[in-house]
Amino acid sequence: MTQPVLFLDIDGVLNSAAWLGRFPGRCLTLPGDAAEMLDPEAVRRLERIRQATGCRVVVSSSWRHALPLAEIERLLRQHGLRVEHLGGVPGQGEAAA
């Protein structure tokens, strides 16, 4: 059987207007505020999906233009997403993971 793949867009999925609203008066930007921009509960929900399906997570997010894939993986692990390897959707000037 083929392993399912989940294409992850971070903005609006692992952070939301409600989550970012917890930081009034602050303008959170990449790469410096990346850890604060991730909603821990949203990451936990994604981890439950990953566990239930056994899917591979592929980052399809503008975050990959601001942060190396290894840094995105580290941040997701720090927030509780247990992945062995993240893939990235190649964009202009990028190689497939």
C-alpha cells in the first residue's frame, strides 16, 4: 500500500487569526518569530492526523522561502509533531526533497 501524503500549508492551518490575536500590538514575522507563530493545539491536531493515517508530511508553504526545511522540521518537532522526515514541494530554484 502507498503511504498517504499530507501537503501542509502552515499559515491558516498551524496558526490562525485567533492564535495570532494573542499577541496584540506585535507584528510577528519570519524567521525570528516562527516559534511563537505556531499554535501548539493546531500542531497537536496535525500530529493526531499523522498518527491515525501514517501520512508523510510535505510542506507546501511560503515558510519554506524564509526558513530552511530543517528549521521548519525542528520547530514542528518542538511543538509536538513527530516526523522522521519532512518533504518540501520544490519551487523556483529549489530541489525536491
